[in-house]
Amino acid sequence: MDPDRSRAPFWTEMRWLVAVLAAILMLPPVLPLLDRPVTVFGLPLLPVYLFAVWAVAIALCAIASRHALRASGKPDGPG
């Protein structure tokens, strides 16, 4: 059995884990913890936090999707 194929379920599950974790980090019980009069590079902390969580989640999902696609043995490009 191809060792990369056995890793495909791991990467598929990783995509779900990243999406669920990002959703949890953006839930209302977490957000008031960050709603403080603090700035990051002149921007309020809460929007910076939300954008950072969103950007990291998208990047991690893209990486996991790329690995899952390669591990499944399907072609990498369109078509």
C-alpha cells in the first residue's frame, strides 16, 4: 500500500478540524475576551484577531487540501 494514500484520511480530517476550530475561535463567548481598547499597528485588537483567525484558517485548509489531493493520487490541476 502506498504510504501517501494512507495519509489521505488524515488530511481530509485536518480540513474539518481547522474549520471547526476557526468557528469556535470566532464564537461570541470568545470575542468579548478580545474586545479591549488595545491596538495592533494602530488597529483595534478585535478586527485584527478576526482577520488573523480567518486568514490562518484559510491557509491551513488550503495546505491540508493540497496534501489530501496529492495523497489521494488525483491529478493536481484542473481537468
